[in-house]
Amino acid sequence: MESDIKLSGFDFWERNLRCARYIVAPMVDQSELAWRLLSRKYGADLCYTPMLHASVFIRDANYRKESLATCVDDRPLIVQFCANDPETLLKAAKYVEDICDAVDLNLGCPQSIAKRGHYGAFLQDEWKLLSTMVEYCAKNLKVPITCKIRVFEDLDRSILYAQMLEKAGAQLLTVHGRTREQKGAETGLANWDYIAALRKNVKIPVFANGNIQFFEDIQRCLAATGTVGVMSAEGNLHNPALFANLEPPVWQMSEEYLDLVEQYPCPMSYVRGHLFKLLHHTLLRHLEFRDELGCCKDFIEARKLLQRLKDASSADVETYNKNPALYDLGNLPRPYWICQPYVRPDLCQTTPEERIQFRESIKRPLELLNGTQDQSLSRNKLKKLRRNSKKNFDPKPDKFDKCACGNPKGLKCVFDLCRSCCRCRAFRNNVSCPGHRLRMKPKVEQSEIKECEHPPNEVVDHMIS
């Protein structure tokens, strides 16, 4: 922090966050240090870390080291946690309060994993718990606590929700103008009117989130909502120069990102994820590079692929430069090699059959995944097979033959059965099984034992007398 004094509200936004207007959203596995620095280079005023699991952050030192890398140039910075317990959230926040400008509580994640873990948007009905969590951190942290939320379908309830968090001690709210149910094929458009209403009914700074694809959208959002800043996730992933009002070639942004990753390493899975986003439209024109990118193991392979992709697109680039008016853009607003967003088709007004047909149409044919039309493997297994050609999906053979009941047979059983079935057979036939250590006494011996246990009456009378 710039000062030892804990600021609040608009003072916090003006001094600690430096009047941030353009904000990079917290994105799991995608708003890591290298990406944040690239976004800052192109106009981002404030960045959030990926969402971190508070409970894991406390108990796992390796998780803390790998998930939260930062540097001097990575400020202002807000660290986001998901949690459902006040003490857990505070303990995790204590680890980071000296290296960030605020701690954010994720109350907006709508994914099924958040429902199973009981965090994110699936806490928005538990106001007492949320109030306790925010108030506890507000009183015990050196830095302010902020919240990222989604709206309810009921506007009045959304306003009361925001006011409750403000009263508990939240010093800034990021409002995603979609409900918890708006995700995946049902995403739809964010409601800026709801964001504007929440902003008017709280006395702390508000960031708007949703529907940001081009730079013009930022200005429209600020005017429509009256918020102090705009946050972008998908738009930023497809064009990290969004906030600078630039539309560079995809390979330029990809190469700059790889340069930063070499300086500030991160898992290769993050790198592949970013390249798939940046190159989305380009890979649709050059499908032969898609699977190769998915199999890239290091930066050298990624750089070579970028150069080959650039060479493959050179003819189209030359044609466009000669006469842009004659070049067929297809259904894109810009040439496919220019950074631009991917616009999800609106499936909200379609029938279930049409949605299924659309999902099937965007899947790659199986022969593109493995070079054949082998239907025996699922699509996920084929992808794994492309990454590791030695992968074996055949079920492991059973070490033991199975009995009729499904249990393994005894290796030395005289009946060639499992122990349970052997016991029944041995008792019924009065035959011992050395393999299962079951010893049955012969009938003659059993009768002699029975006679000894029950002697004749005269013998008993003699013994008594």
C-alpha cells in the first residue's frame, strides 16, 4: 500500500487504486502475472489475480507459491479468494495483505464446481454468513475488503444485497449484470440498467462487468451505468490491447505474451489456453494447426507454430492489404488475423433440438482428432491420445479368474470356487477344502463325537450313583 492509513470508499479508489477505470477481471488459470503485465502494457489500470481457494491457500505452501506470483510493476493489484467461512477467509487474506491493495471475495462464480464447493454465486442467498465474513475481514485486515457479485432477477433484492455488503464493510463492488443462472448456452446479455440502479443506491465505488467486447463498449457502459470503472474478462482474453483501443495482429500479441512468460514462468496449460483464445478465429481458418497447438509442450514449439501460422496467413494478409473492400471477411467484423472477440450465438430463443444441432455443428469430426473414423474411443480420450500416443485405454486384465458370483476364485480350491461359495459347497457335500482351510469331519467321526457328548442313560445313572 502507498500509506499505512487504511482508506475506504472513494478515497481508497482514488489513492490506492489510482482512479482505475480499466480493469482486468479475475480469471481462473488465465489472469496470471504474465498476462496481467501484458494487459497493463496496453492500458489496464488495475488487475485481479485468478480466484484462489482460501482453504487450500492456507494449508498448501506450494499452492501459495505457484498461484500467486507478483512483481514491482504488478500494481495496483487485488487478490481474489473464494471461501465460505470467516476465519478461513481472514487467514488466507493475512498471507497477502502486504503485497496487494485489497482483498476481494468472489460471490459471482456460477459454475457447477462452485455449487459443489459451496462458494461463489451460490452464497448469495446466505446474507448473514456473507455479512459476517465481510465484517470480520474489514475489521482485521490492513487492506480493504471488496466483493464481486451477480444480480438477482428481482432488482429490489439486488439493491438490498449490495447495500448489505456495503454496510458489512465492503469498500468497492464489482457488479456483473447477469444472474447466477446466466451461464454457458444461457449466458445472454448483461443488464446494464441493473448495474446503474445498484450504483445509485450505494455510496462506495462500483465497477461494471459484462458485454465488453470492443473499446466502444467501454465508453457506452460507463455512460449507461455511471460506474467509476469497467471490468473485462472475455474481451481482454481475445484482445489484451482492448483498453488501449488497439486491434493488433494475433501473432504480435501471442509473441509478446510468450516473451513475458519466459520472464515470469507459468504452467504450459495456461499458455495453451491463452493462445487458443488469441488465435481462435485464425485457427478456424487453418484447422491443421489446432491440434498441434494443443500438443505444444514448450515455448519453442509454440513459437515455431506461430511462425508457420503467420506464413500460412500471409497470402490472405497480402490480398487484404491490396484491396480491403474486395476481401471476404465472412461473418467477422475484422480480418481473422486481427484480435477481436468471439461472440457467442444467442441460444436463449432457440428450441432444445436447435441447441443440440448447434453444439454438434461446432464439434470437430472424430477423423480430425485421430486421423481415422474410430468410434470406439470418446472425444476426450482421442484428445488425450493425441497428446500421448502411447496412452493405453484398454482395461487392465483381471489377475484372478472370477467365480460365478463375481468374487475371485481360490487358486487351490478343490471346487474351483471363491471362499464364500466353497464354504457352502463343502458344508453341503461334507468335503474339506485345504485351499481355503476348510476341514469337514467325516460322518462316522461326527457320530462318534455325538455319542461321546450324549452317553447312554445307564452310563449316566452309574456316574451319578
